[in-house]
Amino acid sequence: MSSSTTAPKSSPVPDAGPVSLCAREPRVPADRLVAEMVPPPRFDSVRFATYIPDPGQPSQTEAVQVLEGFAAGLGGAPAKGAGRRGLFGFGRSKAPKAPAGPRGVYLDGGYGVGKTHLLASLWHAAPADASRKAFGTFVELTNLVGALGFQQTVQTLSGHSLLCIDEFELDDPGDTVLVSTLLGKLVEAGVALAATSNTLPGKLGEGRFAAADFLREIQGLSAHFRALRIDGEDYRHRGLPEAPAPLPDEEVTKTAFATEGASLDDFAGLLEHLARVHPSRYGALTDGVRAVCLTGVRPVPDQSTALRLVVLADRLYDREVPVLASGLPFDRLFSEEMLNGGYRKKYFRAISRLTALARDAKGLVGG
């Protein structure tokens, strides 16, 4: 008999398969919240020069010109009492005096006209070092206050020359008072403001809560901004074919297992999970995910769930994560009542962005 032995065959390492977003409950430390206040990946390389205005919408060209001038007026470090120097029309007085005009610019327009592109372009064009300018969504800003506390947030952001706030919305009275007070403090410290929204600053909160009871705070917010209206069609779907139809569950599942870095979740289960994760953590929820696969898409059951889904759609769009789904098409996610209510612009933005991500996911099938 031979004394030689045969080494045992190693068992193949099983394919881990797709991850589940429902299995994740991210915790985001405060220092990461501050460090990540920069334009998200989709808008990391945008500039004013890469914004292509619609020739039929002169307000788009005007917006670029105004924002370029605004950025040019942001040179120099903010100083104590700098908030008393007017930025419009972009000059600085030598002696402190009462503000001549708004301390910021507010981009108002429908979904898909490129407001976030322009806001990120302003951030990139501002001459300050990246550590002295901040970019974040409204929900990320309010969460920063929750993580750091009000006074620490004021102290952290007061050294900045520019604060850009994307998707500025007031959904409840608490946010109204909080943000009004915060922005007032930052303006006093010399921080310039820029924001995007689908709602004019004087109309914030309208149709969502008793905005008339908080009129003073809303008017105070409005006074910080020069509103700049941007008209136009949704560029995400301008001249493009219809979004792909939803696939069968089996095809979505097969694609999830065949796609490196994909996640796979039942839509109803994911909606339930979102209720257990703060919306400010939805970005962290998708860390490392290269494609989101969902089975059984159906209409969202209520407005609270719908608003959480809107935030997730925004974070997926920001991070350029394609979405492959079975069930109903995304334009049937929200009821007619929702689409005619106070949050209708948010819902249409979510439909627009999810449809664009569904189009991006076409290349995953059969890959």
C-alpha cells in the first residue's frame, strides 16, 4: 500500500448572494455626518459648464448667470459680524451696516429642471476650501442638529462660507422653528445660504400643517433668500423612451444573484423596515450596494410610508444605484389622493427618479 495520502478536496465557497437592506440598521456617527456634507456621487463632477439650459426656457440660462455671480462674491473668509455684509449684488461693504438684501439664493422649480445640478455647481465654484462649505439635504441638516445639538451645530457651521441645502421642505412645525432659528444664527455669523425646493419660500409648509400658525418663522426663512424661479420640463425623461416594464419576480431574483453587490428585498418588507431606520440613515443603508432589486412593488399604504420612500429614492438617485423591480410600475406607487395633496411634488420627483433608475437597471438583466 502506498503511504501517500490524498489531501481532502476543499469545499467550494458558497456564493453569498445578494444582501438584504432589511437586515441593515446603520448607525452613523456625528463626525461622519459632518464629513459627508459634500455633493453626492451623482453630482460630484457637475459644474456650471456641464449644465445644458433648455433654449426654450430663458430662466435656466438666467439661473446659471446669477449663481456664477453669487459664487464670485463668496471670496474671502467670513469674519465676526460678516452676516451684516450683503451678497446681492455680490459686493462687500467695508463698514458693518444693516443687510441690504437676502443672504442667500433659493432655487424654486418643478422636479427635473436641474436644481440640484446647479446647487452642486455652486458648491464646486465657491472659492472656499471644501472644509469651509457644506452641502446636504434638508433632512440631513435637521438630523445633524439632532446628533450634535443646536449650539454645536451652529458652532460647527458658523465657520463656513457657504451652506447649500437641497430639497428644502417644511413638513412639520418643529422643523419650521428649528430651521428658522438655525439659519438666522448662521446668517448672523456670515454664512451665505443656497437652497433648492419645489415650493416658494413663502409657501413652505402649505397644505401640510397649520402653516398660518407659524407665519412669522416662515416669513423669517423667506427673508434670508432671493427666490430664483427655474422653469422647464423634467430633463430625466426629455426625449427618452418609456421606462422598462416591471419584470417577473423570478427574473428580478435571478438578476440579483447574478449581479455583484446587489441587494434583494420584498417591497412590502422594505417599507416596513424603513419605518425602523431614521431617514437620515438611508444613505448609509445603501453603502456598498451597486443595484437594488425589489420584488412585489405595490402602492404605498399611507402618507408616512410614502414620504420615507421618497427619501430612499432620493438617496438611491444621488448614489446612482439602479433599481430593478417586479410588480407595479413606479408611476402607480402613490394614490391619486397623494398626488393631489400637499406633498405631490415630492411624489412626482420620486416617480421621476425611480423611473430613471429603472432605466439604468435594464443593462443588468441577462448580464
